[in-house]
Amino acid sequence: MKTTSLGGLEISRIGLGTMGMSAFYTGAGRLDDQSIRTIQRALDLGVTHIDTAEVYGPFTNEELVGRAIKGRRDEVVLATKFGLVSHTGRPGPDSTPANIRIAVEGSLRRLGTDHIDLYYQHRVDQDTPIEDTIGALADLVAEGKVRHIGLSEAGPTTIRRAHAVHPIAAVQSEYSLWTRDPEAEVLPVLRKLGVGLVPYSPLGHGFLTGSIRTLDGMDPDDWRRTNPRFTGRNLEINLRIVDEVHAVAAEAEATPAQVALAWLLAQGDDIAPIPGTTRIDRLEENTAADRIELTDAQIARLNNLPSAAGDRYDEANMAAIDR
């Protein structure tokens, strides 16, 4: 597995997002033994970057990751997130210094470690100045409990303000062939500041793999059943994106998932996606994407894909994204 550096943090080019093992997707929480084997296989393959969050479950995903990496902590660049769970009784996102103090201790305990390599604010807290939040995180860095600081779904102004208080290693945002929002404003700011980008849902919540053409078979509480891009006429419209990715994959002698990931890797060495899966075969497929070299013509063809139909979240979740 190739590696890269995000803001001074050395990680594998392709990581593993573990959210779907415990929350939001079909089968979540029912396949813990399989998920643990998948995480351990990722380490065997040279995937060092493992991403979780306290809100996944909540809490159960960090516990799962902690069990999976037990005895192998030195092989892992461990990333987790705080801020969507309040431990102070405050409603809504809570990135107050008091909440951060409680949150980090819980994450360290569940993960079975004495430090977190990359600690993200999960969503920007509009009621807490970012300077206060980053100041509290900087204290954790000084104490050795956190090695690097990250932001998730932060806009350009917030990124600049945060970085002025303490260096930010990475920003995590949704970025893929059907969600290219970071390209306009966020990515240029990150590159100016020397901050890396960690794309989550790089496979479009599974859609870009080509395996989803209907919602049949998904659990009733699968988050995608209410996502605008998967519902109504939008699902049918968005299949044209998948069909084109599939065509490029056939030409490149790769799978659609590998092409979607290879396209992301081709956008720059400062980009390190974290596709998620519970399955070893899918993991092996995804990690092989770092060996695929798309031609200029193939990249141009993918660049010209139509925009996805529908917002990437419902109205409430879109409102939580900092811009």
C-alpha cells in the first residue's frame, strides 16, 4: 500500500472507514466478528488509516475498532471524532472545551489506547467559537493525548481560523465522482495551508460500486432510504453516472469501485479516501485501487460526468454543514 503525508501525518493512501459496521447502513451491528476480521485484514494489507467516531452507534464502533486493533496499535493511524454527542447536557453539537475533555477520555477508553493520532471536530459548532475548540484540542496535543487535529465538513473561513490557532492536519469531507463540492473553495484553501483532504463516502454510499440499482434488500432503517439521491426519480437519473463509471472500468480492466477510488487518488497526493466495508473481499478490491493508473482520457471522461440529482443530505443534515 502506498503512503502519503497529510499535514505531517503519514498514512496509507487508502484508509478504512468503519461507520457502516455499527450504524446507518444495512446489516450494521450484526456482523461484528466479520467486521473485526476485515479491520485486521486491512492492517495485513498495509492499510494504516482507520477512521471511526464516538457517534457511530453511538460508542459501539469505537469499541469495535478497539477490539480489532488490540495488540496491533503501533500499526494504526487511529482517527476518531467528537462533537455530535454532548456529554454536558447541552443540546445539539457540542464542541465546548468541557465537552471535549469528557469526550476524549471516553474515546481513549473505548479504543484501548493512550493517544488518538487524528482527532476531528465532527461538525462545526456554531455556538462555540472555533478558536475555543481548537485551543482545547491544542491542550490535548500538548498533553500527548492527541497527535494531530482535524475538522470535518468545515468551510474555508472556519479552516483558516482554526489553522491560525493550531496546525490542522486534515479536513474530512464527502468527496467523490458524484459529490465534488470541495473542489470549488475548500480544496484550494487546504492546499494553500498544507492541509490534507480525507474524502469520506468516496464510493457514494455504495452507489458508485454499481451494486445498487434499487433499494430492495436494504434494511428499513438504512439511512439511504431517505437520502435524496437514492429516492424517487433521482435514483433512476443517477444510474447514468454509475453506467459511465462501469464503462470506464471495463476499459481499464478494473471494477467501478476501483475506478472511483483511482480517480480520487489522481486528484493529488494530499487526498486519502476512507472507503468503508464490512467485507474482506470488498476491502481487498478497494485497496487494490492504489495500483490502478487511469489514462488522461479516462480521467477527463470521469471529470465530465453529470452532476448527481438531489442534495447529498436531507434538509436538516445539509443545514449542519459549515460553508
